[in-house]
Amino acid sequence: MRRAVLTAASTTALGVLLLSLKPHHSTVIAAGVPRPAGSPSPGAASGSSTGTFTGDPVDTRYGTVQVAATLARGRLTAVKVLQVPSDNGRDQEIASYAVPRLTQEALGAQSARIDAVSGASYTSQGYAESLQSALDKAHA
């Protein structure tokens, strides 16, 4: 009998824990209206822009982050990092693992709406802001 009660309590606690977790990727719906299938997300590269567009430098707590976005017929094809915090070994270590992940996220999302890299929140925020600036310039 004790074992059954313990099992039921454990299962319930595990269920509550799992339900409290947030999904890794969340879908953003503007003003409660779903976007039609195939339409770009807010901040996404669209249109017929082609070329390389340099984003504004973004000052973070640990240094400046700046990227340049390359678009081909409105699709984000590459992101080149022009500046990241690199004053010390820790900054360089963070940039070495965060920048490739941020770039991969941006290319996959075709947007500056990307998840932050754990342990690199300031760099992630600066990267996303600079990338959004570059995408805005591409569509101006």
C-alpha cells in the first residue's frame, strides 16, 4: 500500500514538473492573429534585397557586438561577426561557442528573433539587435 501511494505521488509530482517547463522555441503571434502559412515572421528577411548590410554596433556590458548580414533575393545566407567582446580569455571563450550557435539560429530562423545562448546573454542580445539593424537596412 505504501509503495502504491509513493508511486502515485511521484508520478503526480513528475507530471506537474513536466507541465511547468517552457518549450525551447515559442511561436509569436502578433495581436492574437495567426500568420498565414508561408508568410515571414516579424523581423524576417523578405523581398528581393541582395547584398551585405552592416548592422549598427551594439554596446553591451562586456563590449561591442556588430554583425553584417548577407542576403540573396531576400533570404539570409550568411552572418559575419565584425565585433564581439574579446578583452580577456573569458570573453573570447564565450564568443567562440556563442557566435556559431547564434549564426546557426539566425540562418535557420531567417530572422533576428533567435534564442539566446546560455551563458552569453549579453552577447546574444547584442547580436540579435545588430542583426535586426542590418535586416532593417536591407529592407529600407
